[in-house]
Amino acid sequence: MIRKKQADNRYAALIESIFCSRYKVGATDLPFPRDELTATAKKLRIKLPKNLGDAIYSIRYRMPLPVAIAKTQPPGKEWVIEGRGKSLYAFRLVSINRILPNREMAAIKIPDATPEIVAAYALSDEQALLAKVRYNRLLDIFLGVAAYSLQNHLRTTVAGLGQVEIDEIYVAIDKRGRQYVLPVQAKGGTDRLSTVQTRQDMACCAEKFPNLLCRAISAQFIEDDLIALFELARFGDDIRIVEERHYKLVPADQISGDDLRGYDA
């Protein structure tokens, strides 16, 4: 098992080498095949895990880009690594990648409906987050719809992207009868939300649920019982945040009359 810090250093060196071998000034899209991970690792004498995707995942969600890559980013742009089909990836410049909670936003108190036995035995931060979103009906509250969990960790293939995995997928209906598919990206611990997964989620929903309106959701623990929810949408070729709310899960007796009156303002 490679230790996290050691793995991060190795993955950074690997991804930096692949990027630098392809980059030219002014480039915005740099495709590369999956087997280049193995070839470059061998050249650099880097030991890779059996799951090569862990290197890509780490760069996407766990660690900052290597300095050599970051310094080529024009103002207002970031490099991401996208899937391009079976065994293919690409570095691409986008306008926003990391999705970070606004620390100045006020939290809305919600009576915590998480069953105690579920909270006690949740096995990971991501699973705990998905459970709290589900049991507290936070998507219903956030979006003003009736939402129902359809499947956890939907793993499938999408044309032009290859294999994708959606953390949890909901279907929903609103007061006018419109029906939605809600792909949820969830991150806990030190992992960070990314528009790369949002793009994949949207593409998957467009292919698998063409008759449903897609509203992409991202969820992040700020603290154990403080959850940030984001709705994201496509604007041209960019992914943008269209709404953000923070929900604080508390015992019902910790929500005062002043809190309730404040929400009516």
C-alpha cells in the first residue's frame, strides 16, 4: 500500500511528465492514452497501484496541480483531466474546476433526521454525507421538489467519455409535474468537488435519461453536521454554480423562534 503523501508525490511527477511532453504555448486540449501512465511510470521508475485510475482521481479531487502545470494556466482558467472514451484522457482548460464552499454564507438549521444507528455505523465520509443528505431530504428542501434516491454508485459507460460513476442518482418531480434526474457528487474529508465529475454526470444523464430534466448537485461536508449543497448548470462550454446553500443538522430543540423568524425575512 502506497502512503498518501508518497503517492501524491509520485502521481504529481507522473502527471507533470505526461503534460510537459505534450504542452505547447497556447494549447487548450491535450489528449493522451491510458497506457501512457504505465509507460511514463516505468520511465520515471514510479511504482503504480493496480488501479491506474487512482492517479487520475488524486489529481482531480485530492491534490493541487503540479506547479509546472499550474504555471501554464491563463488567468481565469484551470487545467482538468477529462475522460475521452475507452482508455483515453485529455488535459483541457476550463473556466472553473474546484467547487469550494463560500465560508461567509449563513447556515440554515435543519432538524437532524439521520437515524442514530446509521450515523453510528457509516463507514466513510462520503457514505455518511450521502446518508445525511438522503435521510434529511436535503434535495427536496434545496430544490423544492419531491426527490427519491434511485441508485448509489451508478457505474456505467458513456459515449465519448468511457466509464463514469455517479455517487448517487435521484429522480424527482415538482408541483407542475416536471420530472428530473438529479446526479449527486459527494465529497468528504480532504477530497474536493470538481466540475470534471459534474460534466460526466450530466453527460451520463443525457444519455441514460433523455426525457428527464437534469439538475446536477454537488455536496460537501464543511463540518460533520454542516453540509454545503450546490446546483450546477452548463452555460455554453462552462459549468457554473447557480445556487449554493449551507445546512446545519441539529437537534430540533436547538432551532429557536428567532431562527425561524430569521428564515422568514
